[in-house]
Amino acid sequence: CWQGSGYVFTAIHEKILNGTHIYTGVLRKGTDEIHTAWWFDNGDFQTIHPLEWRWVWIKTRKPFYLINVNSRNKTLLTQEIAKLLSKNSHEKIRQYNK
């Protein structure tokens, strides 16, 4: 979807933030730059590995969601990710899954 809009993915890395593995990257189009991060989350379990979330889903039947966060500023991106990885955010996902 981003590439179809003319953006190019660069600087894709696996990072650990608050004990959770996530992917980060930068989308570039001309001088436009968007910092992005993503992972899969079911409220109890977070992963970046598709086979892992599918296996956990088979065992638990709890649906996973692709969490994608974007920002023009890398520092703000990190702050927003930390909020989403907080216990409070995971509780909201758990409530949604009931």
C-alpha cells in the first residue's frame, strides 16, 4: 500500500522495546519521511513472526491484530510504541477479544 503511493521502505530493523520484538523502518518519498513500526498482538502475546502468532492463535483461539504505528518524528514514534506496549493497552485488547 505504501509502495503503491510512491514510498520506498528503508532502514528496516528488528528492535526490542519494553521487552517486545518489533519491526521498525522508514518510508521515504522525495523529502517526505515517515517513521514506522509494526508487530502482531493479541493482548497477551506480541510477536513479529507470522508463524508464531498463527501457532499461538491455533492453541488459544485468541485473535491477533497487526499493530502499525507511524510518525514523522522518531522520538514520538518510540513514545507512542511504549504507550501501546503498556499493560493498559494490552488490557484494552483483551477486553476487545471477549
